[in-house]
Amino acid sequence: MSKNIKLWIVHCILVIFVIITILPLVWMLSSSFKMNSEITSITPTFIPKTFTFKNYLNVQKNFNFLRYFANSLFITVVITGIVIYTSTISGFVFAKYEFRGKNILFSIILGTMMIPWCVTIIPRYSMVLAVDGLDTYLAVIIPAAVSGFGIFMMKQSIVTIPEEMLEAARIDGASEWFIFHKIILPLSQNAISSIAIFQFLWSWEDYLWPYLIFSSEEKQVLAVGLKNFNGRYGTDYGGLFAATTISIIPVIIVYLIFQKRFIDGIAASSVKG
Amino acid sequence: MTNRDTLHKQEIFSLKNIVVSGLVLFYIIFIIIPISIAFVGSFHQWNPLKGTYTFNGIENYIRVFNNELFWSSLSNTLVFTFVVILFRIIIGLGIALILYSSIVRCKTFFRAAFYMPVVTPLVAVSFIWVWMYNPQMGLINQILGTHNNWLVNKDTALGSIMVMTIWKDYGYAVVLFLAGLYSLPKDCYEAAKIDGASGVKLFKYITLPLLKPMTLFVVITSIISYLQTYIQILVMTEGGPGTSTYVTSYLIFDEAFVKYNFGYASAISFIMFIVIGMLTFISFKISSEKGGQGNE
Amino acid sequence: MSSKAVIILAIGLPLNLQIECCKAYFKEDIMKRFLSIFLAVTLLMTLVGCSGEKEAEKEIVNDTTAEKNLPILGDNVKFDPNILINNGEPIEIEFWVWDSKEIFQSIVDEFEAIYPNISIKIVSQAWGDYWTKLPLSIQGGNGPALFSVHNSQHDNLINNMEPYDIDIEDLKADFTGVEGHVIDDKVYYIDYGMMTGSIFYNKDMWAEAGLIDSDIPETWDEFTKVAQKLTKKDDDGNIIQAGFNYNSDVKSIIMGLNYQKDQLLFKEDGSTPDIDNKIMNENIQFLIDLYDEYGVGSKDFGISDAESFGQGQSAMVYKWGWYYNQLSNDYPDVNFGVFRTPVPDENVPFAYDRYNGESTIGISAKADDASKEVAQAFIRYFMSNNEALKELCIKYSIFPSKKILADDEEVINHPVLSTIKPVVDRLIWPGPFPGIIETTLQQSFEDVIYNGNDVGTSFANGNKKVITDMEGISFTSVEKKYKHIDNK
């Protein structure tokens, strides 16, 4: 009997935590379909009394949210693509080649991940100013093109690819580039997926750097747009909830689809590290 | 190694050379140079708007240490970091242990649910919590039946932000600890059980020490991340009420991009860099003191 | 974030753990294909979806006719449109604003209609972002040629601004208050109007409480009584309707209160701020008493006064003219009225309140000559365009500096401006003091009311902070130029 009670208690605790975890997101979703008067009334409700899509329509009309969304998507996808490539090729070099200073360079790359953003953000901003790179996509994409985390992950993964495969290819006359593109890349798909998802999520939510760089509305990203929206229409709560939902739901959907692989990836990389 | 080398043609533009030079170039431009600029700049009266860049020795640093706001921001940052890490580990480990036990089903579902807030964008989530804390229409007051003005009351402001951060990040600890638990060598447990150990003893003397590397991992990543907390403060309280929820990143941003004191802000950044380094080092030290690596 | 985690590798974990990790990697490259297709499709859809949203960009062509047969605008400051700008060659410039994009857009549209070779692109950004990016942007030389100015940022902008190419005497003939903006015989921007604070009240709540027009208070004592009548509480004593709400905006009202009692913002030397004094303490205490002793509101009820009034939860708020615009846009359902800010007693106060000049547009000194030519022409057009100026003033409840507009019908009958007109020369201007002062005032007040610190200490600390923060800034107040300075 005590085993059943234990089972019951344990599941209860877990369910409570699930509720606490999910509740704010559900509340946000439900509120985005409420009328403003219902949201701000002194006697609040949870499920909308009058269901309305108006908030979402207004968000697009007033604030061109799709533009921000597209910008974020564009930048995120481009950065993710570039990072995948640079990480894999760098990981390949670190895993399968020798050169002077290899260990030093690798340690530097790892070490730089500990550097706080506040140290580099001011000089980088001055550098962008100096080359007149303000308000350009390049200024946001290029500094993010190389990821120490990505390089590390790919190195760990490529190291496990048997040397014999590469030797066989070389004997057959394959160039290093061929080996990279036709052998290494296809074999590293798992690690690549992990990095891809990570980088995607990180670029998607990045706020400070795009904030400093972009001034025109056409190029601004979602995270900054959301904050601006809150500033300008700070009282249109329905709209705010709708805007926030738009910022979060796609991420959650992607997450739910890929979560098993994603979580396993993190777990693996940290167990090892 | 030499076999490989003789098989290759020694080219200048080999894949290896291009990649290595590319990496070196990138890191010089985007890391080494900026850090040097920041470091050198922190010894100057540097205002890009006025175009001033005059050497003033360690004056910036002295000003930082004399600045009351710096110390209150630092203490807020440290308190925030410590408390959130503590809860992240306790809750994370607790839930991981529960999930690990064989009587629980649907583990992947729970794991996925707990991790969800981690992937949500911080800006958006901060907004949701601001509205949840709203004294008139927020969810928190509705559920608890209180009328508190959480984010504007100095006693509860920082704590409220901490709660939000714990909510968002504990799933990460759950996943990691779970992975750690799964990778623990089973034979240790067998041996211990044969020796008569059970329950709490097993946990205290075997599980905990074996999880040490994972705990250290969580602690260090959390330190690096939380000592630079910025977004939550920006969105939820703007450092208020008054300046009671100022954290060092917020101070740095204010000094740099509102007052254009680039030199002064760089000085603060470097001090924070050192603080992060020190805390990381201390964490290592503490963990290696107590028993070191896992035992066989 | 685990991306920083890698440093731990250095510890060197036992080999078996390292092997475990490799096994944990997941197979299934179907997922990867899925992901890329999904993303590609979404990307495509959204880009297609919003390509239709792009504003039609103006096509610029050569302007070949100087003589456009258009009338000359303006009174003393004149604008003759019958010229060629930039030799008629196509040119594009940027114009940054933080608000009123629509009004400026309509002015720009008219201007562009006259000059087919010119395109002015308006970029609008939120207030905070605007001031983070604008100063460095124009200094770098690649920023906008035209930009909206606010005098609290004077110090950050003035070094990179180009003087107006307009005769100062003409300016003085058309506008009031020009003298205060002359620097070394040059003018970089002037005020197109004066903005100050008033009390906005909810007419429905007023009627509900049984109040009538003659109950409109003129002294603070009368005000307090009225506020009490407008306050509603529930059975537990919690406020459900605030009679008066000043949350999040004490910085605006407190300076006005101080001026009413002869207290200047700056000391004798004109550059040291003085926010730690007896009058300040008195007035802060008065505000706190309004909540605590007279119970007309609460620091926890309606954390933003502007919002609370708009949501119909507070009966009265003290707001500056721009609020008139926000009410019309965001809260059209509120039936509001306006009356002049009360004064301490029945005597005429030293000053009824302070005002701030709303600044005209600035020109970047680092723009190239062609852009500057366009900018100067646009400025002249703007300054001689009475309709546009009037529209801005009406929208934001700004009392126009253009003399001819002061007697305009619409201005005289405007709910806010009609209360200001009678006392217009009893409003004092401290000068373009930096925004840091207001921020510190608000922070110090919050320190008292939310953190429970003592008034004297908080404002003493605030005073110290402001003095430190203003160290690099050379500012001299123009309080001494106030007409009635001797009537203290």
C-alpha cells in the first residue's frame, strides 16, 4: 500500500510542478484572446468570456509584427547556417589535423566563452561605428559567425569518425575539401542538429546587440520589437499578450517537435563536459 | 603524424591553413582586439560623443570603488546569483531524483515540460511575468489573494525577479542532473547494497559525490550567466524602485549608452570579469577539496 | 547557458563518462531534413507575406523648373519655393523622429510634392532607443541630416549641430523665446511652443461625486478635498478608484510645486543643481501625505498614473501637454476635462509652473553640403508653415511660440491651452537641463515612498549624484532671465 501512496504523492508533486511551469504560458495564450476591458477589469477571469482575434489583427496592423518576425527568422537562419559550417570545418581541423599552437588555439577558443558580454560590447560598438556599419545586417551576422561552443561540439563528434575512412579516401585521390564535404558533413548530422537548435534559440532571443545596431524598423528583430511595442502601446494589454505569444509560440513548437533529440544533445554534451 | 603529412601535398591554401588562419583572424578581430581596447580604454577618460580619450590612470577604477551604486549593484548581483543557483540546484536535483526513480512513468513528457521555459525567449517571458505581478490584474495576486505590488516594493522586487529566473531555468538543471544520474555506474550501487547501505546513506555517500562534476558544471555555467543578468531587470523594474534592483550589467549599460562614459563602463566590466573568474575559481577549489573526482 | 560550460572539460572526467556521451547521441537524420524544410517554408511565407507591407518608396527624378508659380510662405521668416534645390538633382536624406511620425510625414509629403528631386525618409524610434542611437550616429557622420531635438539632450547634440541659415532678427519677429537659444550669434534650434503641466480630470467621476464646475479647485487645500470626494474604497479599505494618482511621474509635478513656492532648481551660480532643500522636503511630504494621510490614492494602486487615468481607475492626474495626445489615441473613451494646476494660496505665486520649450528640428553638422541644403530648405519650410505648426501644437497641447498663432481660434479654445494662456508669462524656464535631473528626482522619490527612506537623506544623496553626473556637462540655467525673477 505504501508503494501506491508513494506513487501517488510523487506523481502529484511532478504534476504540480508541471502546472507551475506551464501556467504562465497558458495564461499568456488565453489572455491574448481576451478583450482589453476583460484583461484589466478588477474582477479577473482565466478563460476568456468573449473570445476575440482582434488583438492579433491589431498587432499586425499597428506594428507590422510580421516584419520583425521575418527579420528574426532571416538573421537566425543565416547565422545558424554559417555557424554550422564554421563549427564543423573548424571541428574537423581540430579533430583530424595537427599544427603548431593547436592546443593553445583550442584553449583560447574555449576560454573566450567565459568572457562577459559587457567587456566586448563597447569596443565592438565603437568598431562598428568606425566602419559605418550601423543599421546593417552584416554587423549583426558577422560577429556571431564563429561559435566556440559549436567548434567544441563538432570536434568531439568528428574525433569519433574512424581515421581509416579518411585514409581510404585520400588514397583514392580525394582532396581535403572533398573529404570534408562528402564524408565528414554527412556523418556529423547528429551533432550538427544539436548545434543548430542551440544556435537557433540563442540567436532568436538575442536582444542587446541587435538593439544597438538596428535603427530602422524594417530591419529590427522580434525581441527588440516586442520591447518597443510595450513602450509605445504599453496599455494595449491584449495586443501585448498577442505580440508576446507570437514571439514565443514558434519557438515552443520547434522545441516540442525536436525536444527529445535536443535535450539528449545537451545532456550528452554536459555529461561529457 | 608524419605519414599523413607525406601523403598530403603541402599547399599554402590547404583546408587546414585556411581554416586556422580564418579562426585566428576572427578571434583577433572580434575578441582579442575588443578586449584590449576595453582594457586600455578603462584607463582613459573616454567619451565617444565628445571625442575625448585622455589617459587618467586608475582614476576610473577608484571612482568605481567609491561609487555607492556600484557596491549596491554588486551586492544585488551576488545575492541574485547565489540564491538563484541554490534553488536551481535544489529544485533541479530534487525533481531529477524523483524522475529517476523507477516508479515514475512518462519521464520524457515531464522532462520536456520542465525544460520548456528554458527555450522561451527571455524578453518575452520577462514581460509575461511583469503582467503576472501586476497588483490589479496579475495572476499572482489572483491566485494568492494578495494585493502586493511585487515589483515596486523594495522588499519583494529583487525576490520576484529571482522567482521568475528560477522558474525559467530550473528545467535545465533537471535535464543535466537526470543525465548525470543515468550515467552513474551501477556497480557502485550494487556493491553498496551488498554492504547493507540503503536509501539516504546511498544518496549521501554515493550519489551526491558522483554527481559532483555535474553540479560543478551547473554552478559554473550559472555563475557566468547570472552575474551578467540584464534583460530581466531592464524589462521588469528598470533598476527600480529608486535604485534598489540595480545590477552591475544594468549599471554598465547605463554608464556606457546613456552617459557615454565608455572608459568608466569598461572599468566596471573588467572588474566584473575578474569577479566571474574568481567565483569560478573558488567553485573549482571547493569541489576539488571535498573528495575530488568520482571513485571507482 | 551551456555554451559557456565547456571550460569544465579541462577537469578531465573519467573515461567511461566520455564514452557514455558518444553513445547518447541521437540518430535520425530525417529530423534534420524536416527542420530545414520547415524553416525554409516559413521563411518564404513570411517574406512573401510582408513584401506587400513595404511603403511605396518615392521615385525621385530631376527637378527642372525653378519657377513653380507657388506663393511665398511665411511672415518674417519667409520661404520662397520657386527655386531649385541641389541644382534639381535627385537626393535622399533621413529624418529621425521619436513621435508624431504622421504629422511630420504630411509636412514631408507636401515638401516633396514641390520638389520632385527630393526624398526625405522618416525613421521613427522609441524615445529610449532614439537617445541611445542618435548622438553617436550623427557624430559618426553617417546619421540622419534632420532629427527631432529635445533640449534635455542639448549637451549630447550641440557639438554636431549646424546653425540655421535664417536671419535671427526674422526669427525673433515671428517667434517668442528666441533669445534663450542664441549661441554666439547663431541659432541651432528654437522652440515651436511651450509645454507645461495641467490637471486632467475624469468628468464622469466628477459628476458621480456630485461635483460641479464651480468646484474646480484653485488651491491645494481645495484640491485635496475634491480628491477625497473622488476616492472610492472597497469594504476592506483597499482603493478601487484613486482621487489623485501621481505614480511613476512625480518628477514632473515636483518641480512645478517648488517653483510655486519660490524655490529655484539651481543655486546662485546657475549651474549647481539644488534638489536638497527645505521646500523640496515640504512638497515631497505634501505628496506623500496626499496618499497616506488624506487617502486619495496609493503607491500601489495604478502603478502608472497615465495608464490608470486612461483605464478609468483614477479620477485626476497631473500631466504635461503630450498626454492630451495619448488620451486621444489610446483612451478615446475617457470623458476628460482639464483645469489649471492649483497653487498654494490665493496670492499670485512666483511662478505657476515651469515650462519646457518643445524644440524644432536639428541639422547634422556632419552631413554633406547637398544634404545640408535640403535640410535648411525643409527647416525654413517648416518654420513658415503656420498650418503644420498649429497642428503640432494642438495635438500635444503646446502653447505656440509663433506669435501669430497665439491668437488663433483653435488655440484659444483648446481645453489645455485655454487654461495656460492667461498665465503664459508666469511660467518659468530653467533652461535645457539634462535629463539626468528628472531621472534622479524620480529615483529619489521612489527611494522614499517605496523603500521607506527618509526624505532628507534620499534627496541629499540624489543631489550628490546629480552633481557628479553633471560633471562633464557645461550647463548654465536661465532661471535668472525669468521676467518676474524679482518677485520672490
